[in-house]
Amino acid sequence: MAQYQITVNQELLHRLFISDNKDSGVAALLKSVLNQFCRLMLPSN
């Protein structure tokens, strides 16, 4: 089993827990996680 450390900034946390539009917060979280994961897994040129 692999473990990954994901960094979430203050703006994203605000969108997840305080914002009225939770869907956009979850979408932003997913985008951030996938971007960080891809940077780890794909070799940079």
C-alpha cells in the first residue's frame, strides 16, 4: 500500500468548509489532488 502526502492551501479549505457552494470546493480539492499525484507519477522533461 502506498501513502501520499497531499498539501491543501487555506483557500481550498475555506471553499470546502465555509463556502456556500460545497461542490466547487470538492471539485477544486479533486483537481489539486490529481495534479499533485500526476506530478509525482509522471516524469518531467
